Amino acid sequence: MTLDLTGKTALVTGASRGIGRAVAEQLAGAGATVAVHHSGRNSEAAAALAERLGGHEIAADLANPREAKRLWDEALDVLGTVDVVVANAGVFVEADPEVPLDDWLAAWDQTLSVNLTSLAVLSREAVNHWAARHAESDRQPGEIVGRLVTVSSRAAFRGDDPAFLAYAASKGGVVALTKSIARGWGRRGVAAFGVAPGFTATDMASGALAEDADGLRAQTSLGAIAEPEEVAPTVVFLASGLADHATGTTVDVNGASYVR
Ligand SMILES: NC(=O)c1ccc[n+]([C@@H]2O[C@H](COP(=O)([O-])OP(=O)(O)OC[C@H]3O[C@@H](n4cnc5c(N)ncnc54)[C@H](OP(=O)(O)O)[C@@H]3O)[C@@H](O)[C@H]2O)c1
């Protein structure tokens, strides 16, 4: 069995660092042409990665969900067509429930906008495009022309700490959206999958790791925190076309720290 994405194009959101960067590298390694998305705050890293992978770099601040539509349009423009979307960009914003409501709502809005609403806008653009492509080209029902892989979190299933209510709620929404796309668009050429990581050694987890790395390691049955390169292969496998009958599923990659 070979993971071969030769001739395929992929848009990876949040690919300037962390899990998204590892996914972009591994998709490119499997032959895909990749658009490396970032927020605009990390242009140098994203441009260097895109150049190294022979791909493209696109900036879009997903705190504004309308930017997700522009991101899609630009990805189509630079890639010509988009076969795979990996919706990975995310934020982990702390807001204790006891802070003033304005502060709590600001954290809630930022989290929901980046993690869920922008992901929904991007997914909507992608599935409408794929459904049109499927209809145009006289395809068989069940023949897949586009694959969406969303990155949620263990928190979607386990919940999170009180200061991360928004994060857990956003990730639960990502799982439900992924299932709904899988159910609604399967006959229209789309497969949709999720990956739900546990703690992974990236900037996002650096605070928690600095506080209690031993405790986090002890939560896993492997006694180790995953590296981004150990999460990415599951994404690439789901994107490869070898797992289309798993459409609708979200795969846990959390070292058995939460088994559901
Ligand atoms: N690390 C973990 O422990 C863990 C666990 C479970 C789930 N996850 C999920 O895995 C995904 C990737 O996380 P990570 O750990 O790789 O995080 P990370 O290292 O913090 O990277 C986050 C990525 O998202 C992008 N991003 C953040 N805010 C953005 C915005 N407003 N607009 C556009 N892009 C934005 C960042 O772009 P810039 O570089 O431009 O800021 C960066 O590429 C997230 O969805 C996260 O929730 C992570």
C-alpha cells in the first residue's frame, strides 16, 4: 500500500507551524501540490515552507470568517483546482468563567470564529465546488472528487477545563459539521473525515507542557506526548483516497489519554 497523492492539490490551513506544517510536509512528500495557509503573522515561515515544498503560500486571518471565502478563492486561483482541504488552523484561548463578561465573550468570539465559523465557511465553499465538479463530469454516485479533513481535538469528546469552554464547544462543532458533510455530500462527490489529537508538542501546547509535562505524559498510555509528525500521517491517510468508506468518522490520535 502506498500513500500517493501525485497530481493532487491540497489546501492546508494553519500550515505555518505545528500540526499543519507537518501535514503540509507529508502531503507534499506523498506527491501533492500544497497551498500553505497562515494568519499573516508568520509570513516568513510560511513562505519558506511553501518554497521548500514547491507549493504556494496564502495569508488569511480566520478571526474574520469572510477571509475564509477569500482564502478558498485564492487557493483555487493558485492551485487551479483543490482536491483536498485540511482544515487545521486553530486557537486555544484561555478565559476563566469569572472574568468580566466582555472579556469572556471576546475569547469566545475569537475561538468560535477561527476554530468553527471560518472552518465552516471554507468547508461550505469546498463542498459546493466539489459537488459542482461531480455533477459536471458525469461521475458515478459515490465517486469522490474532494476530501475534507478537519482537525478537532480530544476536547470535543472529553470536554476541557472551565477556562477552555469555548475551545471544547468549537471542537464539538467541528466534529458535528464533519459528520453532517459526510452524510449530506457523499453522493455528490465528497468525503469528510476528522482527526482529534490529544496534547501534541506544538506552540499551542507549550504553556500546558511547561506547567506539567510529566502529568500530561502520564495521561497517555504511551507515556509520551505526540510530535506533530506523529499526528500528520493519519491526516494524509484519510486524504489519500484509501479510506473513503470511513467518511464521517473522526479518528482519535491521543495516545489513549481519552478512549471513547
Ligand atoms: N497541540 C495540541 O496539543 C492540540 C491538541 C488537540 C487539537 N489540536 C488542534 O490542532 C490544530 C493545530 O494546532 P497546533 O497545535 O499545530 O497549533 P499551533 O502550533 O499553535 O499552530 C496554529 C496554526 O493555526 C494558525 N492560526 C492561528 N490563528 C489563526 C488565525 N486567526 N487565522 C489564520 N490562521 C490562524 C497559525 O498561523 P500563524 O502561524 O500565522 O499564527 C498556525 O499555523 C488546531 O486546530 C488545534 O486546536 C492541537
